[in-house]
Amino acid sequence: MRRRVEKATTRRHVGIMLPSCCAFAGTFYGVLWARRIAVPLNFLLQPAELSAVVADAELDTVFTIKHFAELASSLPVKVIYLEDLPLKREMVLQRLRRTPPAPTVRPDDTAVLLYTSGTSGAPKGVCQTYQNLRSDVEASIEKARLRADHRFLGVLPQFHSFGLTAMLLVPVTLGATVYYVPRFQPADVIQVIRRQQSSITIMIASMYAAMLKAKKGGKDDLASIEYAVSGGEALSDGVLHKFNDRFGVELVQGYGMTEASPVVSLNVPWSNRIGTVGQPIPGVEVRAFDDGAKAMAPYEVGELWIQGPIIMKGYYGKEADTREVITSDGWYKTGDMGTVDADGYISITGRKREMIIVGGENVYPREIEDALAEHPDVVEAAAIGRTDASRGEVVVAFVTLRDEGRDVNEIALRDFCRERIAGYKVPRRIIISNDLPRGPTGKILKRKLIELL
């Protein structure tokens, strides 16, 4: 299977730099209706970073709001501010006009160009087709039994694939209500859930961990929640249990990535296997492979590969990068290490490049992070490897603590780990921090942790 994603010969890409809100939804579908390709832009990037994305995507027009005027003015594009458009007049006139026909598109046409967050290198433009998005949306709805009467809470930014699909495309497909929160503030989110009676929340693990730090909020506030999904990064058992104890909500893990449109697998409340990221959504296959492309047996650790209609068309203008991750028969190589059990449940052990080798033994950061997260005063943990002359590498961990746990020290945490994991896995150092470096969605950036050593 040959995948070719060339640079555009005409300016068909349109940038959208808006927070999560109804205006994003209208602009996004307007771009598609105009037979253009939508390029959601990460407004949390620095001007130089964003300019590089604009150049790579070959944008000449960006829709935004005046809140981002300073950032927008630094970009080499035509900027259209929504506040300057005669939207109210157009809405009235639209009632008198004949609605233009829906655009004719092919399943393999690119609908969205989404740039990866760059947590493991320079951002790349991921070409998601109409077929990719429709397949992912319909399979996710089927897997999770989502309904039109569900009330979604949109917290994730929509320049993020998870936020775009789960908090825009899914609710619109269902005809369901979604309430957008442009900026994540833990205390505000708790109150919004109570006030809006939200039934579906989809956030990254760090957001749920942050909600545990809120001084107010309990089970009554989140009583309306039927389905709370955690994705985007590993959810520790500690956060899972603490969240359930405080708010009476059992978090379920999902798994996905921009290159897979993005949902790959989900746990569901009626079949939640804690410690896994669930089974693949309908129409998607996930297997673990060794470095020789040999399929692993159930429960054996290997690199996770994905096959199905959700796999991207390719990286925009980067054929070599596309060939590196998509095999000739259509398997996408995720770079994630994990297992698939006999029932198809997937467990993530870490990133292939993040694996730590201590004295010849493979150590996956996730197992150290899970051990630390069991401590009642630990909110978050992240483990990385550091070069060591005698053992090749040793483990270094970073943690954040609950306010009432400030008396906890490194020695106590190392002793706590030693009771739960093998000695060679116990972190050589544990660094206690007020916060950890994060990407645009709040995901912990491990490459930044390495720079702190």
C-alpha cells in the first residue's frame, strides 16, 4: 500500500485558531463546507513555533478572535477576526437564501490537517481523511453506547485530535449537547459539571489529577457523570482510586493518537478492566510485535501496531516519515510498548524510546509511576532514565504531592517503592516538585524532565 501526501499546489488549507467554543464548531464546518481543509492551530505555541506550522501547512488565511491578536499578528498570513464579520446579518440573510449543496468529497480526501504536539520531536502534519474521521466517530459511538441525550463537557482543546473528535464530531453526529469550557480550571470544571448536569467527560489524566487538588467538590458535584474517560497519557492507579473515593466516579481509560483519528481502544463502565486501556473499537485491530515484525503471544510485551480505517493518510509532505511508521500492508507502528491479552485488552508499558535499561534489565516507566502513585500523598509521578557509568542507566522519578503531604521526603518515597517493585527498578533519585513541565494539553513532557537533570 503506497501512501503519498504531497504538498498542495493550490491554497486549500485554512487555519483555525480558536478556543474550545461554539465559534470553533461553526468555523470548522464552514471550512469543510467551502471544500477546504481545516488546520486547527495550537495557540499555546510560541510565535516561532506557530510560524513553522503555518509555513509547513502552507496557510495564507487564519480565522481567530482578537484575544489572540498579538500572536496572530506575528504570523505571515491573512488574519480574519470573527468579531469583524457581520455574523448576525448573515444569519438573518441565510434564512432567505437557498442553502448551497453539501460539498462532494471522496472518502480518501483529506478533511483535517492536525499537527502533533511535538512531545517527541518536531511537529508533523497528520492528514486525517473523511473516512478516517467517520470511521473513528461511528465506531467510538458504538463501542461506548453514546446517545443523543448525553450531555458532553468539552474541556480538551480542539486543536488536539482527542478534543476535536470526542468533543465536536461525536456530539454533532449524535445531535447531543456539548458545553465548552475554553480554559481548564479544576474548581470551575467541578462546578460546571454540577450546573450543566454533564454526563460525559473526556480528559487527560493530568486534568483528573488536578481536580483532586481542588479544595472543594465531592460526590454530589459529579453525580450526573455516567462515563468519564481518561486518555492522552497514562492514568495511574493512584489517581483512579483517589478520584473514585472522592467523587464517586470510576475513571475508564482509553487509548489513541492523532495518527489514528484518534480513538483506538476504550474501556467502558460495564466492562472496565482496570490497568488496561480497553479493547479496540469496532473495525480496528491491535497487535504487539517484536523488532523483527514477529507477532507476540498474548501478554508478551512488544511494540503496538494498529490496522484499520482510522489510520491517517500520512504526514503532510513527508513521504519518508510516513513510510517509516506505516507498513506496506497498512499497519501503523505506534512506538508504544505494551501487551494484548487473550481477550483483546491492551496494556501500555511505555514508549519504545523511553524504555530504561538498568543493568541489562528492561524497565518501563509506567511500572515505577504506578508504584509511586499508590502513595496517598503523591498526585502525579513521571519516571525517566539517566545514563549511569556502572549500570548503563538508572531510574529518576519526579513527583508532585498533595498539599497535606508536604512532609513526605525522598527517602520515604524510595522505601515505599522498594516494597512494591524490584530493587533495580527503584528510582535512584526522586525529585519532589510543585509542578511538572507540560505540553499544550497538560501532558507531562518527559523530554523536558531530562533537561532538568
